[in-house]
Amino acid sequence: MKINPLSGIKNSDSSNFFLMAGPCAIEGEEMALRIAERIIQITDKYNIPYIFKGSYRKANRSRIDSFSGIGDEKALKILRKVGETFNIPTVTDIHESHEANIAAEFVDVLQIPAFLCRQTNLLIAAAETGKVVNIKKGQFLSADSMRFAVDKVKESGNNQIILTDRGNTFGYQDLIVDFRSIPQMQTFDVPVVMDCTHSLQQPNQMSGVTGGKPQLIETIAKAAIAVGADGIFIETHPEPSMAKSDGANMLQLDLLEGLIVKLVRIRSAIL
């Protein structure tokens, strides 16, 4: 486990991958607690370190009328309640430099969205909070170029960094995963995560609503573990079709345990 110390993380002595999972966006307290409780049951059963994920605000929507959140303070308080209720670390996205200190009061890991991974001031602001910084690799960048994002955080005095791959732009409306990116980014001496849901997005649809191929989540996840990913990122929801954000590429919550069982077997086989 390469991301110690991280407050509240369980199963940190495990040889398993770690999991970052939860809903795309915080839709409400009951939903967040329900999802977290179920994932904890699974991760404790299979000895997997777990970080609850939920965006307090979705700032990069295609359409102006797309769901962006239930209110920043309300959503951040829900994230804090999830962390305190289950004694687990939490992660959320930030989009502008001034958000870093605000979000850092409520969560343990600050996530830099893929589109913003080159934003120097944003990376520095996240680094200076002292929190773990999860940087998503831009769809438009090579794995090797992410060394500069890592350098920005390290040179700001923070060595607690995670890199997350989420595929590369392929044409105008698709993404493709280059699994060489995982070992390449691991050469920067940081844990590398595979985002198994966003890498299956189909952006820039004519409707202005991003599509996806959730039936391939298992394929991406198994391949990532097989090549040695340190962690897996999965957005999950009890009813993806009813989710207010990114439902087209989320994993149905009931399917998570079956997938985890397969991933644990692969992990065991390659050790």
C-alpha cells in the first residue's frame, strides 16, 4: 500500500490493490451512506483498502442544464459524514485553486480532474493543503508527460500523490486505454490507479449527454490489475439509469462484489 499515511484507511497491510469507489456526484446523504456501507462490506470481506469517492460539484458538464450538484456546503458535509460514520478516507474533485482549502476541511484526498491536470496553480493549491493529491491523466496527454504534474506537486512540498489513468481521446466521441501507461507512470514512484468507468465514456454526443459502455468495465478492470495497477477507480450506483450524473458509464452496485472477486484472483495470480 503506497499511500500511507492516509487517515482511517483499513486493510492497509493488504497485498491487494486499493479501491476508490462511490457515486459520480453526491446526490443526497441517504444515498451516499448506503453506497459507502455496501462497498465497505465488500472491501472488508476481501481485505481491500478503500477510499470513498463522491464529487461535491460537477463543474465540467457539456450542457448548461446538466446536474452539477446539490450545493457545495451540503455535499461536502455529506462527504465528511460518510468519512466519520464509517471511519474511512474520502476523495472529491476540485476545479479552481480557491476550492482546495475549502474541500480539504472535509475530505482526505483532493482529486484533480483530467481536463485540469496541467493547471499549475490548481496543482500547487492542492499540494499546499498537505492532503493526498489524486491527479487524473488528461485524455490528451501521454503517460510520460504526467511526470510534470507530479513534479509540480512534489516541488510544492507534497509527496503524497496518486496518478489515475482514464484513457486517451480516440477520434471525437470515444476513448481508448493504453495499458502501457500504468507501468510508465509507476516509474515516477507514485501509485497508479485505473479509472474503469470514465475510460469507457463516449463524450461529445450530439445530445450533449456523455454516453458510455459499462458492459466493458470488467474488461478494463481485469486488464489493469493484470498489468500491475496499484488501485482501481469505479463509479457505482444502485440504479445507474436513475443517477443524476454519468449514469451511462457507472457500474451497478449489485455487480461490484462479483467484479472484486475476479480482480482479487487476478491480483493473487500475478504476485
